[in-house]
Amino acid sequence: MNDQLIPEESRSDGAGFLPGLAIDCVIFGFHDNQLKILLLEYRNTSLFALPGGFIREGENVNDASRRVLAERTGLHDIYLEQFYTFGDLNRHDPTPLRAIMAGKGLEPVDSHWLLGRFVTVGYYALVDFTKAVPVPDLLSDSCTWYDLAALPTLMLDHQTIVLKALDTLRADLDRKLIGFNLLPETFTMNDLQSLYETILGQSLHRSSFQRKMLGLSILERLDKQYRGGAHKAPYLYRFISGK
């Protein structure tokens, strides 16, 4: 291979990157009661994968994850959480990477660093997918949102990574919701309930949900949102700053 003509990560010796350690990002996209996941597609291989990358020498792992997220979505300063490390021996299979590189006209040697075993650190983010500008990496051909309920088959253990991220997202959602910035500055209780139901994948009892949210002391109730008759006007809320 000619190292001067290929992506930086595809150098056979992996110079400039920490060996054997990778990052995979489960980027959930929410908008208008839809929950999607950003995936990379490698044409002519039938392979799909989570956006990911590698950690540069001298780079913090968390900084590397934020870099990968910004490169794939164009978004900065959004909620990003490290949720699990995936290091089982059976996750190592060089076949998909070899096929992906061959699809780009590369013929890696057996000792190529990308074909070795990797432990990956999982991160998840939740963004408004209408604000993202998906960009494929140098080895993929497209970077596209897929409905959570209709994901294609993913390479390696990426399906397991998605399920683990979803479980983590749903756990303690009350604490995390403010940081996602998925609602406008002011919103109705119905708006908030719709967001919960979309992420949890289930319907919630209206009265019970309202009592729970008001009991968390994270909401400030504002004036009513007038839409016709006064008796139908819902209250507006906003998150209490610092909660």
C-alpha cells in the first residue's frame, strides 16, 4: 500500500494512534416524536456500522469522542456519555475491515493494525437530528439516520453496543434530560411526555407522569399557552437552571 495516498487511519503501522483501542459512538437522533440512530454504510459490502474512530497519541479519550461526534454530525457542546467498554475476544474479526478496505482499493497486509484486536469504548449522544449534518468518514460511503425500529444488520458486535446504549439512555432519564436540549426553551407537559414516550418506547399515564415530573423539582411553571378557549390552554414549563 502507498501510505501517502490513503486515509491517515489506514497506515499499516497505525503511527500516531493508540494501538488496540477504539471509540464507537451511538448517536441517537430525536425530532417530532421519532428516534433514530446514525449509521455508516460501506457500499458494495452490505456492511453497516456505528460511527467510530481512534485515539491519537497525546489525546484524551473523551476529547477523541467529542472529535468523532463533531466530525460525523457537525455538532458541538452536546450531551455525550461514556457508557461501557467492549472487549470480549469474540468481537475480533478482521473480515469486515478487510472487505471495507478492499472496497476502497486498499490491500492491507495481514499485520495491518486495523486488522488486529480492538477494545472499544462506547459513548452515546442524543441530538436533534434536524440540526445535524451527517458526514461519512474516509472509509465509508454514507452517513445516514435510520429508524431505531428498523435498523439494518450491523457489523461485529455493534448491535450489542446499540442495545447497551439504549438501556443506559433509558436508565435515570430524569437526570439526563436537561442536558440533551431537545425541547425548546419553553414547552408543555405534553411535549415533555411525548419525548419520554419516544425514548422509552412505551405509553405513559398522563396524570401519573405529570405528578412525577412536578415532584422532581426540575420544572418551572410559566403562564398558560393560549390556543383558543382558556379552559384548554396548557401551562408552559421550562427547566430550572442549574438542576
